[in-house]
Amino acid sequence: MARQQWSSKTVFVLAAVGSAVGLGNVWRFPYLAGRYGGGAFLIPYLLAFVLMATPLLILELAIGQRMQRGPIKSLRQMHPAFGGIGLIAVISAFLVVAYYAVVMAWCLIYLIRSLGVAWADDPQGYFFGQVLQISDGVGQWGGFNLPILAALVAVWLAIYFCIWQGPKSVGKVVLYTVPLPVVVMAVLFLRSLTLPGFWQGWRLYLTPVWSAMLSPEVWTAAAAQAFLTLSVAFAIMLTYASYKQPNEDIVKSSWTTAIADLAISLFAGFVVFAVLGYMAWTTSSTVEEVTTSGPGLAFVVFPQALSLMPLPGLFSALFFFMLLTLGIDSAFSLVEPAIAAWLDLKPGTKGTHIAGWACLAAFAVGTLYTTRAGLYFLDIVDHFVTTYNAIVVALGMAILGGWVFGAEALRRYVNEVSDWQVGRWWNISIKWVVPIVLAILLATQLSTDLRTPYEGYPAWALAIGWATVLVPLGLGLWMVRGGQEVLLEAAPPEQDGTPQ
Ligand code: PFF
């Protein structure tokens, strides 16, 4: 059976940008910048973005496009011992999308309630009290929050109908979901420039706090965010590239995606911090005092900004619609690795069925986050999966690409198919910078997490976090030790036209 392909090169770039630019840019990046001291976060982030994440993006595009297979098979084809890395990537993307969709469900609730701007008096109380109805601690589940559960069903239905026909339907959706949010973001940015006090917020955003940069945690968070925002390390871009022709451009697409993604993150940061500056100005406090960090930031600060605008109902509706359109093309890109891997194993199966099962399974896992303790679990799983799993997969891919397959061989392939060329610096990044920095970050983060419980959560709750790391790791190892034969037995013999 022929693999599906993107309908054009532009559609691929749109899909890649759509995957990269997501809630991570508007929701996660600003709250991390807030949590880790504004400007202190920016420098590690920029360094990690340019020196590690973008080279990894080029690597993933090269592997996917050259191997023409989903994550597990692509990596296994390059070396049999690396199929397990593909499996860890697939499971991790799946774990992420389970909570990512829940954040989209919050957006949907806000969108529906926009017209009344119900949060105007107390955005913080509204988010935690009314929308999340958050319990007092992770131990108090408090039952399901039905509006969020219902919104989650709607979000998954939307995701399913975007991906049910694979690259064909995705190609149509991204034509709208990529440009639209950018326009809305520009409007919000211009509005934030007219808020008194915005400058104070920007100062915090842009002033480096050198002491914070000594904390390894800041560097790990920055590196992990750089990977996530570019959708690398979970084999998403690898999967998308596997739907390209083997001789299509790689370098220009990578830089276009990276620059678009970086610009949107920085943009969102300016808006969020301008509003923080304004809030400090109206309440006569310092920007640090009004900075609520953590996953709630975008749901507290942005709504506040919206309620200040003329026609707040309209702007609020636009804003949350923007978040949903930003999120949806990232969400379905996170489901794609699992679908591609499954189709590799059972090529005869109908893509629409696999997509349906994948969505249903991710929805089922996501119901955990629709309980009243959901935000706590979301925070824990997000921390563990996006740090450890991303580091392990990126490390594995860099070793495979850089050392086992050979960075120079891959670079030659990349340059052969691309208009722009990639220099030898890329070999150094993939062979040395990425593995060494990631090994150090892994060791230091591990020692931090073993010594101090993350955000003070109880051990049993953190055990769930560790399980999201150790179970995929165990399955990956099992696959390397022969388990893959069990999985692959069912697959018909390969008709492999991949270049070697
Ligand atoms: N790059 C997208 C974002 O930043 O929102 C999607 C994404 C990919 C999110 C991988 C999280 C992740 F772990």
C-alpha cells in the first residue's frame, strides 16, 4: 500500500509550523519565563533553541524523509537497537496529547463563556474556582468536572475529524488554523502596547537575572521547552517528514518552522508581560508581585487583558478561538506518530479506524485531568514526560544520527536535497553539543528530582510521574531485547524502497 503524501511542499511547511506553534508558545512559554525569572529564562532558551532544538529538527526531518516510515521503523531501519527510542517517542507524544487536549477543553469553556466576560472581576478566582473547581490538593480527586469532560469530548471529536484522512485532511485544515491565530495575536500585541505600565513588564521579561541562570533546573526547563515548542524529541516532525518525497528541501523548511515558532513565542511573552506590567501599575505593586506563575498564567493574565479592551466579549471570543486554532494543529500532530507507527506494523488497516482508536484512547487517559485534582496531575505528568522522555529520545536520536548512522552522511543527504546548505557546525551540534548537554541536564535534573519532591507533591503522586518515564523506557528496552520481533511478526514482509 502506498504511503500518503502531502499535497504540496507549502502544505508540509504549514503543517510543520502548525505543529510547532501551539499552546506551548502562548500558554507554556510565558509561564515558564514567569516562573524562572523572566529574562533569566530567555538566554538559556535561545541558546537551546538555536544550538540544539533546530539541529534536532533538521535531524528529524532528514530521518523521516529519508526512511519514509513512521518513528519506530525509521529508527530501527537505521539501526535495529534504536527502535525502542521510537516507541518511547510515540508513547510520550500520546501522553502529552492526553493533557494537551484538556487545556484546549479549558479554552473551549472560556470561548463559550466569552460573551459575558464572566471572569472580569476576579480572573484568578474564576479560573481556579469556577472553571477548574480545583480541590485542595492532589489527594482530593473531587470527582469529574462535567463541563470540562464535555468540552474534552468536543475537542477530541474536532481532532478526529482533522486527522481521519491523514495528510490529506490535515493539509486542508492547516490552511486556516495556521494563519488565523497569528493575525489575532498581532491585534492583541498592538493593544498591549497601549496599556500604561506595559514597559515595567517588558523590563522583567527582558532583564537577565544572572543568579537564576546558575540553577540547572532553569537550563533543563529551557532545553525541554525549546524541544517541545519545535515539536522535536517526540518524533512528530519525523512522522510529518515521512509523508514528504525523499528529494524535497529540508533546510529551508526547518529554518522557516524554527523562526516562525520563535517569533510567536517571543510575541506571546511580550503580550503577557505587558499585561503583568499593567496589572502592577493599576494595583501599585511590583511586577514580581502580580506574576502568578504556573500553568494558570495564560488563563489568568490573558483574560484580565481581554476584559480591559473595548468590546471585551468579542476580543475574548477571538482570543480563545485563537488558542483553540493554535492548539488543534499541534494536538493532531501529537497523535500522528502513534498512527504512523501502527500503520507501519499493520499496513492493511484502515487509517480512519486507527485514528479513531488513537483519539479514543487518548481521551480516556485525559479524563484523569478532568477531575477536580486534574491540574495537579497535569503539572506532574507535564514535568516528567517533557523533561525526561524528551531528553532520552533526543539523546537517542542524536547518538543514532550523529554516531551510528553518521552525521556527515546525513548532512550530505540534507544538502543534496536542499537549496540552502547546512554547515559542519551541524555535525558538531548533533555529535557533541546535544549529547553532552543533554547527559549533563539528565544527571542534574535527576539528582534534583530525587532530592526534592517536584513542587512539594506527595510521593505517591510523584510515583505517577515517574511511571510515565519508566514504563515507556521499560517498553523501549523490551523492544530492543527482542520484543520488537513479537510486534513485527504480524507485519507483512517489507517492500522497502528506501535509499540506504
Ligand atoms: N509544539 C507544540 C507546542 O509547543 O504547543 C506542540 C507540542 C509538542 C507540545 C510536543 C508539547 C509537546 F511535548
